[in-house]
Amino acid sequence: MDLQRITGLSPEQLTELTARVQHQLGPLTRPGGRPAAIGLYASVALVVALHRHNLTQDLAGALFDVSQATVSRRWDLLRPLIAATLADLVLDPDATVGGSTVLVDGTLAPT
């Protein structure tokens, strides 16, 4: 699977984001210490893909070979962590440069 096309992030960017999330989260294990159905790197890619493409959780589960329930749990767990991790890197939607808007519907626009 081409995660760069799905997430819009280079492998280095996805690795860095995963490392930052792991710093906040710690190890990702199931109750009883069993390994998770999907690792943290793939989980971060999954949540980014859901954000980027507005996929249904069922389709995302099929793409990442996990159940819809696993997708839902990862979404609930990682979405706020990713937002907090990237908060200082995302421009304020009301920010302006020389009086011109920088973001249009969340997309950087030339000014």
C-alpha cells in the first residue's frame, strides 16, 4: 500500500508524526499485554487517511486489513493526540499575510 499517496505525507513526515504521538501515548497494546491488531505507525497513517479522504471507517478497515471496530478505536484514541501534536505547526485559519487570507477552507492559498 502506498501510504504516501493515501496520507499525503512523506515516509519521513509519517515517521516523525508517529514518533511524536508515541511520545505522548506510550506503547500501544491490548488488554492483557497482547500486541495490537495494527501497529502505531499504521494506526497514525489510518487516522491521517481518514482525515484526508473522508473515508468511511468500514472502507478504511478494508484498506488497512482491520475491523471497523479497530478503526473506530484508533480514531477515538489518536485523533486528539495528532491534533495536539500538530497544533503548533498548523496555521491559524484567521491568520493573514499582508492583509490577505492564508488559509481557504483549510487549504493554503497564495497571497
